[in-house]
Amino acid sequence: MDFQLQSTAPGTNARAGLITTDHGTIETPIFMPVGTLGSVKAVHQHELRDDIKAQIILGNTYHLYLRPGMEILEKAGGLHKFNGWERPILTDSGGFQVFSLSDRRKLTEEGAHFRSHIDGSKHLFTPESVVDIQRAIGSDIMMALDECPPGEAPYEYARKSLGLTQRWLERGWKHFNRTEPKYGHSQAFFPIVQGCKYPDLRREAARHVAGLGAEGNAIGGLAVGEPTEVMYEMIEVVNDILPTDRPRYLMGVGTPANILEAIDRGVDMMDCVMPTRNGRNGMLFTAHGVMNMRNKKWADDFSPIQEDGPSYVDRAYSKAYLRHLFISQELLGLQIASIHNLAFYLWLVGEARRHIIAGDFASWKKEMVERVTQRL
């Protein structure tokens, strides 16, 4: 994997760059749709490619390990061939999913012991095994196993958690470097900066991660319960240390405003389930604000979903029609909303990139944050 830094916006840390993988080039800053089980919910692959214009999607190690399992994925020749997606794929290590299974997991020096949410069966993720699993999945970018502590975790808990994450990272990094890809394309390994909401722990973690010299680095453990301003502060603390010649991936964030603020602070890559999850519940993100399509105010509004500016789905779909689909529980409503939201997110980061290169990102971003946070 190669990263080329192309431009930095005056007065900010916002960056535009290019990530080159064996499955294609990614223009940064970039938002990555989440395809947990090898599928972005309610969206066809051709819609991801042609309508949403996704350049890279995510898969999830925990979920793919349980279903369909590594035997099937290896027989298929990896996830790219299994799901028909020819562009880059990033997989997370399953650390966040294990974190969310707090009532059915146990963390030890060896790794993360957990019970499947599907059938209760017992499993163990070690720093080495998650590398092997991601080799079998065949993702272009794989993540290190880490512990994601709660956003409001006490300092002592966060300190011990970071120590475990760092020891796991050393083992995972060594195993990555002594193993080879399975399907003839290269794979990158991103370590993850943890440290909760504590600046000294974040700095320690960032220095440790930067010292490895990996092809890219990730920032984890944010948007998990801490105040938004704390999240922004931690991004600044970490990015002051992470190398500028490697891509920076902020994991699991977030709203359109969160994404713009993260880009402002030097983040290159982001992902979140919000555009699809909120879309399936009737919430649409637009360049003018947020719409709840279940509200009665849209019942007789026959104007297009996006009246002016960029249109992310066919303008033939009116607000009234989309509301009708949600109220009637028609599956097409979920599909339209998911495509719309993902296309808006990709448009937003594309516009951010354009303004970074043009040199007026700071003023554009200020205006856009005000617009995208409005309730329509």
C-alpha cells in the first residue's frame, strides 16, 4: 500500500491524498460504507460502485469469522470474490464487537475469550489468530486486535487496558510480518491508538504506534460515550504525533459534522453505520440538514427528496412517496434511504477534498457544519 499526500488546507490540518492498493486507488479524505457481513445492508454492489461511488468498503472480522466462516471464504478465494466487490476492502479486527459483548467475553493476556451471539459457542481471538483470519478474508487493509474501553472508563482501567492493547499489538505486528497474503494481492496492517479520554495515555499510545512504521494508523476508542469535544481533543492530541506521511483512520465516526471536524483535524479515513442504520429508520442526511421521513409534514410534499444541489437518488422519488414507504413498512424505503445517505456521505468527503485542494476548506467547512446540523 502506498500513500501520497497531495495537499493541506491553509489554517487547518485537513489533508487530501491518494491511497494506492492492489484493488484500486482511494482519494482521501474518504468515508467507507460498512459491510459488516460482506454486504452493505439494503444496497446492491452495483449501487455502491455506480450510484454511491464508494471507493472502499468494510468487512468485520468477528461476524465473517462466525458466518460464513473461514473455510467458505478460503474456498471462494477471499471476500472480494465471495461478494463480487472488486475495489479495496478494510476489515476491523473484531475488537469493538468483543467490547460490545461485555456480558459474554473475558479478556486475558492470551486474547479475547467470547461466546458467539449466534449460538453461544466459545471462541478465542488472539493477536495472531485475527491476523490469520484477516489473511483468509483477504482484505486490503487489516486491523490489529485491541481492547476498546468505554468512553467514561476510569483512568486506572484505561491505563491497564492500553497496556494490554500494546502487548497484543506487538504480537500481532510480529505475526503479520512473518506471514504472507493468500490470494496474490498485498495487505497492509494498521495498529490502533487507544487511551480513552486521557491525553497522556493517548500520547503514549500514539508514540508506540508511530514507532512501528506501519503503512497506516488508526484511532480507536472514540464515539463510545465520551463528550464530542473530548473526542475532537483526542484526535488533535493523537494527530500531533502520528506521522504525516501515512493515512490516519478514525474508526466508527460518525455524523456529517463529526466527519468534517475530523477532517479539519487531519483524519483521512472514516467509517460508521450511521448512514445506513439511521436511513433504515427513516432519517435522511442532506446538504441542508436532517429529515425524519416519518414526520407528517412530508405526507403531501411532492417535491424531490433533494430539491436543489446534489441529488443522491432518482429525483422521481418525492418526500411524500418516501414517507409512504416508511409508514407502510415497504422495503424499498429502506433501500432508497440507505443509498441516499451513503451517497451524501461520499459527496460530502468529496467536496471536502475539493475544497482542501482549492485552499478554501476552512470557510466551506464552517458553513457546512452549520447546514448539516439543522433539523428540517
